[in-house]
Amino acid sequence: MVIQVIQVIQVIQVIQVIQVIQVIKNNNKEVT
């Protein structure tokens, strides 16, 4: 169970990082 929870947390972190990267790319597109 603990291992599953850790895996879920890692997946959530990866998704958050991807969202942040997409937002940064969108901001760069707007600036240029």
C-alpha cells in the first residue's frame, strides 16, 4: 500500500511539472 501511495504521489508531481512547463511555454509564446 505504501509503495502504491508513493507511486501515485510521483505521478501527480510529474503531471504538475508538465502543467508548469506548458504554462511557461504559453507565456513565452505570448511574450514573443
